[in-house]
Amino acid sequence: MTTIKDNTVVAVFIIVLRFTGLGYAIFISLIINGRFNAVYTWLYTVFYFW
């Protein structure tokens, strides 16, 4: 169970990735590593496709 703080860190991390162009690679990596969940789905959708 992730905390609000953890989600904030992930959000900031993904925002950085969004602007460095590495978001897609991390997205694929998360799926491959089985760490892909609803939180990442939401963050990735909002920030990468914004």
C-alpha cells in the first residue's frame, strides 16, 4: 500500500521523465517488471499524454 508521500515522489519523477522524453521507456520497464498498477496508470496517462 503506497502512501501519499510515495505517490507524490512518483508524480514528480514522472513529470521529470515527461520533459526528458524518457517516460515511455520507464512505462515499458514498469510493465515488464510487473510494477505497473492503477497509480502508475493514472500518473502516466495524465502527465505523459497531457
